[in-house]
Amino acid sequence: MSNRRDFLSGKAIREKIAAAATSSSFPEQPLLAVGDTVRLGKPAMASDFEVILNPGPASRIEIASAALDVVDQLEDQMSVYRFHSELSRLNGRAANEPVAVERELFELLFRAVQFSAETEGAFDPTSGPLTALWRHCKKEKRLPSEKEVADARARLGCRHVVFDRESLTIRYAQAGITLNLNAMGKGHALDRAADVLSRGIDEWLMHGGYSSILARGGHAGCEGWPVGIRHPLFPDRQLATIVLKNRGMSTSGSAVQFFRQAGRRYGHIIDPRSGWPVDSMLSATVLAATAETAEALSTAFFVLGVEMAREYCHNHDEVAALLVPAPITGSRLEPVNCGIPDSDLMFIPET
């Protein structure tokens, strides 16, 4: 049995994490099962959302269920794949006239445009035309032409989105502009669901499709929740474990979503500034105060690369990251830690 000194130093929990890392079920879960949990989930936003709780009173299930209901409500408001959603209606009308927007959605879209400015366009909520172009070309098993890329990029630009805070309206100063929250919406949903969870539960972890996670309190005697990060080249393996403490976390990578054309591999994350997939990064994991911020910045950091991402973290104390750049041919992965305490990060040895 672990003694008190081992417990306080974190040795006991790290031994449990290491043991869990060797289990066959580990790669399928964001949480390393170092203790018993209660789980409640549902599909939403093309992902599986799940609330994970420490064992306790059954009354908390009702709270967790209410939190998951919030995700459904937000999807119905934010999804550009639902013609009746508020965001779809905005996209359909805002090039012709200012459109009144619900306050929370207005503020969310305003923050999305701010993130674009802060990251020099690496995160761009108007990049839907580029995403659609590459998705179409993937189905046709071809690369887009330079003209197709240029035409899609001509329909991008946060500078064309005009916010009127007094009237809570948004208009598009150029035809063809649309806003989407595909790289931010799940994180926002987790943050909004957290408002419900925190009314009656002190310790929990919630994720949206494993790539976006938010945690409060601790698990199994740990001050936080141990969360696995997939290996960016071998998705059935784990690269590392992060102990997530009252923060949001998001990982962007191209290990699963990609296609090959003419012998070359193309990932699904597009650099809005060039119109082409990013090939200099394998994964970017970001920790931030909110899941929304973590999700937006994980996409931005993947596009920006190590040096600019490192600079952003240096200038924003509340943001940390684990970056995995593409290795030089034949070399090993060299992850770059930008501000995650060593006590909260453990790499899984290569086998």
C-alpha cells in the first residue's frame, strides 16, 4: 500500500498511470482508468460526448444528463449542417442585411474573429469554403487546382465580418463570406455544459469526441484527471499522459483524417493563408482556461508551427502546449513542451 509521502509526491498516482498505460483498453479512452468511474454519454456534433464522474450519489446522473442536453441545444444553434440553425440563417442573410444574433452566439463569433486576429489568420472561422473544396476533391481522389484554391480563398476573410454590439447584429461586407465553428464549437459546448455540471458536482471530466476535454477537480487521489494523448503516427498507441487540472484541453492532428494522392499524404487541417494542408506538424495539444480557447488554439498552433506557437504561450501565461513537429526523414519524434509542468506530463516509453 502506498504511504502518505508517496501519495503527496504524486508517486502513487504516476505508478497507477504507468500501469494503466500498458493496458490493452488504454488507447481507446481519453481517461486512464486508474480508479472507478461513472459515465454518461450521447452522440452530438458528429462526436460522442461523455461525462465521467467519480463514484457517488445517483442524484448526480440527472445533473450530468442536463449538461449533455445543453450540447444538443447548442448544436441546433451552431451547426452549419442544419439549415434551420441560427448560424445557417445568419450565413444565408448577412451579406444582404445586418442580422440580429442571440447574445451568447454573438459573443462566441466575436471571440472566434478575435482568435483569427491574434493568430495572424492561422485560425479562421470563415475558412469553410476551403474545407468544402478539399473534402470534395478527396471524394474525387484528386488535388484541387490552383484556381480552385484561389477561388475558395477569395471567399475567406474575417475583415469582412462586421459586428454591431449595440444592436447585437452581424453583417458580411462581401458576398460569399460564411462563418463556421467547426474548430471551436465542441469546446464552447463543453464550457457551457460545465455551467450545469458545476452547480452540483465538484469533480468531473467531460469530452467531445476525445479531442476536446474539460476537467474539474481530481480523480483517484490525484489533483487532476489523467488524460492520454494519442501517438500522432500510430493512433493505436499513446504518446503521453497529461494530468488535467481544472482546465480545458484540445488536440489537433492528422493521424486519422488524411488522404493520399500521387504518393503524397495530405492531412485535413488546411492553412487558410495558403489554402493547402499543413505538412510541418503532426499534432498540437493545447491546455487553456476554457475548452473553447484550447480547441481554437490547437488548430491555430498546428498551422503556425513550433516557434510561433511557443511565442504565443510565452505571451499568454494561461496557455500551454505540447507540440509534435513532423520529424526529419528517419529521425525520432521530438515533442516540444511549451509550459506544461513536468509533474503533469509523462511520456509513454516506446516499445
